[in-house]
Amino acid sequence: MIDETSTDSPNDLPTGAPYDFQDGFQIEERGDEYYMQLALREAQKAYDAKEVPVGAIIVRDGKVIARSSNQVETLKDATAHAEMLSLSAAQIAIGDWRLEGCTLYVTKEPCPMCAGAIVHCRPDRVVYGCPDAKGGAAGGWINLLDSNPPLNHRCEVSSGVMADECLGILQSFFQSARRRKKEERKAAKLAEQAAEEQGGAKSCD
């Protein structure tokens, strides 16, 4: 989860991922898009684990010091959002709860819980991919990161970085989940019908 000397390339996404990079795709400078692609890699890990695919990384002085994916189902913990886990890991990495000089990259706009934690941890910047108009707390629904009256810390916020890709992996996940639920209901119905037919055949005997 913690890596102070990360050399990860965005091209290292698992093969067959719903979000994939073209062969040979390179970003010359390590700007916001580069780091968001690393956050997308974390989101892919969540997708593969059947978790809502949100990924986050924290960068300080050009180095990835923490990374995490959503692990709510895996840990059976409603607070185990990618942002929360990466904030905790970053504090361990630098040995301080104040994440000054850090930038948090996350594929989806933080929820109110995560935004509150971000305010307390005090990173300089938050960069997110796709907005959440119904539950986002960085400007989509409410804005806790730049509130009025202000809280004890304000973060610079950049939104919409690789928004289409970040939204795409979420849409792919929920479409697959809906198909899976439909197939499960169909299978349960067929099993119920088979049991009824079997019971009817026995009563005839």
C-alpha cells in the first residue's frame, strides 16, 4: 500500500481490464493525468475484487507515498473507502497526521465522510476524476473542502481529470452487477420451478 519510490507505469494495468491503455501509450511529464492513471490502476484492483471501483493515491515531492482501492466489502467496513485507507497509509509513511505538501488523487469525487477526513489531514491539493452530483462533497453536491464559513483547512481542488475514464470503469462495474443480479434471479426462479415440478411428480406417485 505504501511505496515511496514508485516507478509504476500506467501501462501495467491487468490485461482485459474494463479500462485499458493502448500499447506504447506514454505521458512524458508526471502531471495530474499520469497520477490519475495510477489511481485508476487502484480502481481496477477494486473492480477485480468486486468492490465499487474507486482508487486513490497520495503523492509528495513527486513520489507516491500511499495508495489504496475501495475495500468496503473485503474488510466488512463501511469506512474503508479508497481515500480513507490512503490517508491512513500516507500518515504512516511520513510519520505525521498532517499531510502538508501532499496531493490526493482519487478517481471519484470524495463523499462527505472522506472530505471530512481530508480536511483534518490537511493535504495541499485534491484531484479527482468524475464528479458525484448526488453525494460528492468537493463541489458536486456540497463542498466541504472549500466551505463557507470555512473549516480549519482548505484544499485546492482540481476536478474532471480523466473524468470519462474514471466514470467508465464505474459504469462498467454497475452494468456487470446488474447483469449478475438478473442472472441470479433467473437461476433462482428456474431452481424454484424445478423443485415444484419435482414435488408435484412425487405427489403423483
